[in-house]
Amino acid sequence: MSWNPEVPFNELPALPPPGLDLEPKAVLKATIEARTALATLAQAGQLLPNPNILIRAVPLLEAQASSEIENIVTTADELFKHADSGGGDHATKEALRYRSALFTGVESIKSRPLTAGTAARICSALHGREMDIRAVPGTRIANPATQRIAYAPPEGADNIREKLSDWERFVHATDDLDPLVRMALAHYQFEAIHPFHDGNGRTGRVINILMLIEAGLLNDPILYLSRAIIARKNDYYRLLRAVTAEGAWIDWILYMLDVVRESATSTTRKIGAIRTCQEDIAEQARAATPGARDAQFLAVLFEQPYCRINTVAERCEVSRQTASLWLHALVEAGLLSDAKVGRELLFVNDEFLSVLTRPE
Ligand SMILES: Nc1ncnc2c1ncn2[C@@H]1O[C@H](COP(=O)(O)OP(=O)(O)OP(=O)(O)O)[C@@H](O)[C@H]1O
Ligand SMILES: [Mg+2]
């Protein structure tokens, strides 16, 4: 194949790649390992008294990881601080939109199948404005490490639409390909089509999660998958390119299966650590304030690492004074610290924050 990274790849072939055994022994083995790790994660998730903990927190940390690849760096700390208000600086706002985009996608596939339309909705949520298929030529992907042009995606809105229709058909094809292998192939293809002017990487990584949910391999968007991909960003770029340049599908599939296994395993460990932390703090909190006998109060403390007096008052149906008393008692006991953000007083569950953000 004479492929030139500087010339728009209008001949990008539809999936699946012809005449290739996509599931050789090594792939089958890696598929089993990844699926086992996902099943263990699903079980661990069910043991959490309140799955909202992860549904709120993991997408934020995924947002942080995903915004790092784009070099709009925000800290987990900032993200959690502004999670409810949508405020913060430019980088924080942009990362918070990643979480909205993920939720948009998850909501969308509850009522209709994953399509190119879903991708457009996700990409629009990411950017906070309507995003349509690329119409203007000239988009190039540069390798972030070397800044050299790695790939030129196909051009022409009609051409792109046609390729997206093929992609959709493949996503829902009824052959007997393993759903994880299908996800790997579809992710390459989506990135190679590169339908939007910007946000293709993040949109594609949200779609990975949606494909896992559609396949019944994941119940909620609680997998640190982007983080695992981004931790191996050089491989990610190298292997995407090697598919185009050399048809190196198996290496790509193995990489994707490995990041699924790895992220499922680390998320399971994370759940274990959260449970331990939750139990520890609940016990100490009961000794510090009668408020801790209220299950809602304990729940609020663990929905996010930052909480507000108002949230506690509303959820526990107590006065602001009572809520404030409870929270300050936990500060006295060294279980929370207080922090001023603008004019607001936030209570930080430092232990929980560190459990959430540290790598497992
Ligand atoms: N050689 C390649 N072929 C196809 N796609 C690629 C290649 N190299 C990288 N990509 C994809 O392009 C994405 C970057 O495109 P784009 O800037 O539109 O996405 P983004 O979401 O804005 O950025 P990022 O993924 O860096 O957060 C990468 O994340 C990767 O998924
Ligand atoms: Mg970009």
C-alpha cells in the first residue's frame, strides 16, 4: 500500500479488514483476560453501597486524564471543587464538559443505538457548541511527542458521512466477533475517519465506553479506560499509525485488550480502597457527631470529596445550622478540612480525595 501521511487518506477501507484472522490465539487469550477483569469489576461495583460514588467521580478523573492528552491541564482537585457549579478556569470548564459529554452518550444509548449522530452529540457536548462533520480540508494529526505529521484523515463531508455509515454498520454487525475486538477495530476506524474538526480522540474514547455498555460488559461508565490509554500515549499513537501504515491490526487489538484489562483491574482495586476508606471514616464519624447516624449524611460525604453545607441540609432534611454543626464536628475530628472557594465554604474529604486520585 502506498500510503502517505501527508495526503488525506480518502481510500480508508471499511471494516472489517479483509482476509485477516482477527482472533488468533493471542487475541483470544487477551480477550478472556479482559472479559474476566470486566466481570470482576461488575461484581465489585455491586458491592458498593452507593454506585453513584463512582459514577460521579470516575468520569471526572477520566476527564482530567483526557484533557491532559490535549494539553489543557487541570487538577483533580479543581475538577471536584467545581463539579457542581461548572465553574473554574478554562481548562477546568473544558474538562468538566468531558463528563457532560460522557453522560450525554450514556443517556443517548438508553433510548437509541449508538450511531454517528451519537458521536456528533458527544462531540458537541465536549465543545459546548454544535459540532458538525468536517467540511474544510486541511486537518492533520501531529504526533504530540515529535510534532511530526502522523496522519491526514479523509476529506469531503460526503466522503466522511459515507465512511461513518460503514462504521455504524460495523458497530452493530451480527457476525460473531468478540465485542472487545469490535470495540478495538471501531476505535481505530473512528479515529482514522476523524469526522470532526477537533475532539475526535475524546469522542472516540467516550464511544469505547458506550460500546462496552451496549455489549453488556459494563453497567455504568465507571472504567478508568482513558486514563489507561493516555498512560501509554506513545503506544496509542504508534499503534494507530501502524494500522494505517502496515495493517498492524493484531498489535492494535492486543493493545486495546490490554488497556481494558488493566483499567478494569485498577478500577476494581480502586473500589476496594474506596470501601475501606468509607468504612473507616464512617466509624470515626459516628464517634465525632450524632449526625453520622444519618445514612444520607455519610452518603453525601462520599459522593464527592468536596461537599457543601447546603447539600447536607437538603439531603438530610435538616437546617443549615445543623448541617454546619455536623460538618464542623468532622473538621474538629480531623476527618474533613474546610476550604474557601470564592465566597463558598467547601468541606474536603481529603482521605477520599487521595484514594480517588492516586493510581492503583
Ligand atoms: N495515526 C493516527 N491515525 C488515526 N488517528 C490518530 C492517529 N494518531 C492519533 N490519532 C487520534 O487522534 C486523536 C486526536 O485528535 P483530536 O485533536 O481531534 O482529538 P481531541 O479529543 O481534541 O484530542 P485528544 O485525543 O488529544 O484529547 C488522538 O487522541 C487519537 O485518538
Ligand atoms: Mg484536539
